[in-house]
Amino acid sequence: MSTTSGRVVVVTGGTRGIGHGLARELLARECRVVICGRSAASVDAAVGALAAAAPGRVSGVPADVTDRASVQALWDHAVATFGRVDVWINNAGLSSPRLPLPEVPVEAVGAVVATNLVGAMNGCAVALAGLAAQPGGGWVWNMEGFGSGGQKQPGMAVYGASKRAVTYLTESLVKEAKDGPVKVGFLSPGIVATDLLVDDYDGQPEAFEKARKIFNILGDRVETVTPWLADRLLAADRNGVRVAWLTTPKAMARFMTAGFRKRDIFASGSPEIAAS
């Protein structure tokens, strides 16, 4: 495998949110990065923004992670552009409205499961095969979320179930990858202020304001979390490692000090508040 500097990293769903933040931070660490999104327009805009600080080291193509052939085309594009892939991050994800299951539109259920779970499976299948076939192997990372650790909350049945399944998938692949040239890891960003989080409460302003209090205690902004994630995923050397930002001790400490800290992770231009 190549050294940290110059590694080729594929980030699915890299046009916005955590994926875009990870792409930006990986480029800042001298990696070469390939992103994908659901539309050519979103990919072109994201690549343009990223390339301003890293010309010649970022590329992207539209891809539908629910379609194995489309994911394979993403892999092929990365190899054709940069010669190989060292790290593959299955970040693409969708959320569903925070509603009781019978009230969640069937189309939303299908889209969330297809993107979060089938998309991760497709990414893993393509990346595991491709990485194993090249000299030096590489890494596959799957993005965890609410439900991955068994958390349960009303209105989160669809998203939580999909993320719980992704964690099972990752645990299984860790065992399959044992003693092989490819390593598999878990990325756990915690609660991050993104469109994905806010969109959960579309049409439910009162519910969002109530949840906002907790988010401002436990949550963080993309610019705070992604540098930490990038450093640790690049430094990882053990199959099955979990890179987790919001640990239980950190969460407990934040609740204990919440009365002394004023935070608004959703405010435009608010200062970053990092936590170790």
C-alpha cells in the first residue's frame, strides 16, 4: 500500500455534508480523492470547490450506489484517473422523516434501505474485490449512524434499522477480511449538523426545536469532526478498528458541562468548538 501522502481515496456521497468534509480534509493531507454524487451538477460543483485548493488531485463522477454496475464504474474511473485505489469510504446515505413507521412513505423506506444498506453492500463488494486484486491491498470503511450501536428512538425505525444492518455487515466483513490484504473499519462521526440531520424534521419545526437542545450538547459541525476522522482513518493499521468521535465518556462529559457552554452547531458561521 502507498504511504499516507498520495493515497487514492474514494468517498461515496462526497458532494456535501460529512463526505464533502472528509474529501476536503483528505486532500489537505496530500491524498488524491474521487467523489461521487447522484447528479452530474452536484459532482461538478463539489469537484470545482475542492479542486480550488488541490488542483489535479480530485475527480468525481455521478454514481447510483444502489446499482452495482454504477459503483463498479466509479471504481474504474478512480483507477483510470489515479492508477489505483487505497481507501474506499462508503459514506453515501439517506434519512427518512422522523415519523412512526406507518406514516413513513413507502418510497422513503425503500430509498433509505437501498442507499444506506444495499449501497454499502455494493461499495464493499466492488472495493473488496478491487483492492484484493491489486498489490498492497487497501482499506474499506463503512459509515455508522444512529442505530448502529443498538440505539432506539421513536421515529427512527427506518434509518436506525438500516444503520444497524450496516454495522452487522461491517462486523461480518471484518471476519471475512481476516489475514487478507484488505482491512475493514468502522467510521462513527457522531451527531453532525448536516442537511441530512435537519431534513429529518422537515415540516416538524416544534420537534426540531426540542431536539435541537440535545444536538447542541452532543453534536458538532462538519469542520470539527472531519479533520479528526481523516487523521485517524489514514493512521489506522488494524483490521476491524472503529474510529468513533462521540464516545460514551465524551457524551457524559458534555452533559455535565452543558450549563457552562453556549453552543449552536446550526448557526451559520458559528465558531467551531472542538472536543478531544
